[in-house]
Amino acid sequence: MHYLKKRFSLIELNVFIPAILFIAVIILCLTIYPQDTSQYINEIHHFLTWEMGGVFLVMTFLVVLCCLWLAFSRYGDILLGQSGEKPDFSLLTWLGLIFTSGTGGSLLYLASVEWIWIIQQPPFGATAGSAQAARWASAYGMFHWGPSAWAWYLICAVPIGWFMHVKKTNSLKVSDLCRGCLGARADGFCGHCVNFFYMFGLLGGAVTSLALGTPMISAVFCHVFHLDPAGQFINVMVIFIWTLVPLFILFFGLKKGVAWASNWNIRADILMLLAILICGPTAFILNQSIDGLGLMLQNFVAMSLSTDAIGRSGFPQMWTVFYFSWWVVYAIPFGLFIARISKGRTIRQLIVCGTLAGSLGCMVFYMVLANFGLSLQTTHVIDFVPILNEQGRGVVVSRLLEQLPASQVFLVAFGAIALISYITGHCTVGYALGFATQKRADSESEPAFWNVAFWLIMTGIVAITLYLLDAQSLQPLQTVSILAGLPLCGVVFILLKSFLTQLAAEEKTARDE
């Protein structure tokens, strides 16, 4: 009893308990009233994407501009640490940790499949299945995972890094980080709301990743090992592995565990992409990558702010708004992790290097995987549209990799790397959940292992329970996480305002002295 009391004395119950209650309510609603709950969630989601979608687009564009301003203003020279303090990680390890923290197996899955959806319902009035639709399909994936996505993570990493490494804060609760703007309200109702929305979005986002990745990984392994794709065993095993392996990695800590896993993940990614590039239609992949990148850069502002209010194709709502709201949900937790590993770097280094490492890393996946698929589609080697619509996204990945020599090797490697990528991303989630629910945390400490273990196991139990009750029940939960995106936009800007307010106050004090 004394042991439990000692452990729970470290926990911020005002954050911990509401998060547990939220999970319980969601499970009960989806279990007892699955159809009604899904209907209400979808109606709210439709309202947010169609009526409020423009807010996400404008906010994201403003965040990109804020990152540029921070990087190239006088604030860019501020060191995230004490004078003369050296970085904890080498440059390559640091960049690798940034990339793997903000991505996961969803990147592999969407890079392989997303272009098929876009080519059927292309933006800007392009004809479905046309050459122009294929060009947009090549460009949009790079756009969605490009600078706009990473701007959300980095705009949070900068203030959190400053509070963590310069001010040496002893609390990483979001409400405490926003104290410079909220003042005494950080301890009251406003602070509780900020913490709740953060946990609400993060827990929903974690299950969103499970919802996106589990079917794809399961389908690949079912294809390789001739298992029944309709069975639940393989899905449960994937979630089980996804839950327990991050615990093993986090047990060894940030430097020995997470950094080691990240380095090997990056090596595996590079080897697989190089192998596909060499064994696939190399010239087409390279040429179309250049074409897609040019199309994205040429139309970046239009792609960022397009709502298609007149044409009402639904493309921006279905894709860009979804992606941007998803990035918002992960902005603070991924920003917290990036801040933790960025001691000894300047704000300019963090924003510029983080944007390049994250954006270019993600773009390479789309350049290779999406353009490999587009090559097969446009040369009529295989038509992926009916495969996706009739057999599902997991089968698409299998059929895509079957076109390569030694396809079984590629299939096993792809499934394993996707699982590893999800695992490294899930480590970041566990890290953020642990810090968010502890009373005290600083730049030198790590969250209590049992606390991280509790949240990761809880997430896995929720996913497995819902999967066993109804394999489709993860989909409305995927939508739930996006609902937190709108209030979290406000939280991110409160965090930024808090940072700038305290920074200005310190500069004024220094001038007066």
C-alpha cells in the first residue's frame, strides 16, 4: 500500500483521472450504442471539416509563417540551454530522432496507397484518372507530410525547449507551460481544460495510428504467411507487439533505448527505399519525383488555403483538413519530445534542421513508393483502383510489392519496417503521456517507467477490446481524435504567446539592468 501511495504521489491526478474517465466513456458508448455514437461523431466531424475546415488551413499557414519568423529573426540565435552547453546527441542521431518521432508506419502505408484515392477524386478540377490527376497525386502526398506538418511540431518544440532547457521548468504539464499567458488561470478551470484537450487528442491520436496501421501490417503478413485475413488473431498480435515493444525500448531510456531504435529504423528505411528505387522503374521514379516536387512548390499557397467552396468536391476537407487537424493533435506531444532531445541547439537550428529532416524524409517515401505505384498504373501494368475499392488497402501494398523481384523479401521487410516505425513513433506517445501526467519533470529526467507503461498498455487494451467487439469500431475513434484538433489550435497559440510574453519580459529586465 505504501509503495502504491508513493508512486501515485508523483502523478497529477487532475490530468490522470479525467483521461481515464474519457477512455471509459468512449469505450462504453462505442460498446453499448455503436451505431448512434458513430453517427453523432461523424456528424460533428462533418461540421468541423466542412464548416470550420478553413480555420485549420489558415492556422496551419500562420504556423508556417511563425516558424519562418522565429528562425530568421533575432530569436533564432537563442540557445536552448545554458551558455556553452553541448548537445546530448550527434547531428545525425538528432535528425534521425526528430524524423522518427514525428512519423510512423502510417507514412509507409499512406505513401503506398494515398495516391490511388487522389487519382480517383483529384483536386482543382482535374479529370479522374487523367495525367493531370496523376501529377496531383504525386505532389499532394509530399505537401501533406511536408513543411506544414513539421511547422506544427516545431512551433511547439521551440517554446517547450526554452522552458525546459533555459528556464529549467520542473513541470511539463501543458497548463504550466502556458502560465505566461494564462497567469493564475493555469491552476483553475482554464488550465484543466488545456490539459484535458491535450490528453483527449493524444489518446485519440494514438488509437488513430492503431486504426490506420493495424489492417495494413496484418494484411501484408497474412499474404506472406498465407494466413486468414478475415481472422482477428493477427490483428490482435500486431497491436500486442505494438504495445509491448515500446515498453522494452523505453525501459532502457532515451539515449540507450529510443535513440538506438531510431538509428536502426532510419538505416532500415534507407535500405528498403534504395532497394525499391534500384529494382523498380528508377528513371520514372526520379523524373516524376522532380515533377511532383515542382508542382507542389509552384502551388504551395493554393494547396495550403484551398477550400473549394464553389466546386464542393470535398477534396480539401477529406484530405488537407484531415491531415492538418491530425498534425495539430500530435503537435504538443511530438514538440515536447523534439524539445527534450534538442538541448544545445539554437532556435534557428531546430526549425531549419527539423523542417529539412522531417519534410525531406517524408517526401522521399512518397517519391519512391507513390511514384512506383503511379508507374505501374500509368503504364497499365496493373490497375490499383479496383484492388483498393474492392479488396482494401492492405492488399494494395501486397500487390504493389509483388511487382518487384524477390517480392517475398520485400513484403517481409516492408511489414517489419512498418511495425518498427510504428513502434518508434509510439515511444514518443508514451514519453509525452508520461510527462503530461506527472507533477514534476525537467530537462534531465525521464517520466516514471510505470507511468509510461500504464498508458501504453491502456492504449493497447482499448484498441484490442474495440477490435474484438467490432473491427470497424476503431474508425469512429479515429475521428474522435480529430475533434480535439480545433481547441488544440488555440492551445498551441496560447503556448507560443506564453513563450513570447516571458521572453519579452526577460529582455526588458535585461535592458533595465
